[in-house]
Amino acid sequence: MEIKIDTEMIIEQIREGKSLGGKDGAFAPLIKQITELALQAELETHLSQDLQRSRKNGKTKKTMKSEIGAFELEAPRDRNGSYEPQIIKKNQTHMSDQIVDD
């Protein structure tokens, strides 16, 4: 997964008076992308250490709530279900303040 930052859009939003952080801030869309990238890295690390030879098996969508608003997160999963994400737990629906703090 590649993160593409639209710097022109962020600059324009700042010129229009939008804040960088917080709900609907200029950086809000990046939270979703960075979280999904981190989950993907966790899964790849898990699979490289998995003795049962599991493999990727699509993604699960869930709605996350945070200080920046709600967004749809696509969390990766493995075939045999042995992957336990650490950044965003399987049943977690609220982002940690540590992740989204301004």
C-alpha cells in the first residue's frame, strides 16, 4: 500500500482556514491511510514468523470513531485467523487518543 499525500489539497485547505488536526482537519484523511498501512505491516510481520504457513485472506471493513470523525477502516486478515492486530484490535471501534492526538 502506498501513501500518496496531496500536498496541494492540504495547502489549499490551510489557506481556506482549515486547521491541520482535529475533526475534519487537513490531515484527517491521512489517519485512515497510515493506520491501514501499519496494519498491513503488522500482518506481513506475523506471516513471516508464522509456523503454520497462513497467508493473506482479504480485508474486513469496520467503522472507526475518533476525534477526527468516523471513517471506514479496511483491516487485513489471514486465512487461518491467527493474526491478532495490535494497533487496532479486532473488536475495537474507537481510535486511541495516542494515535490521533494533535
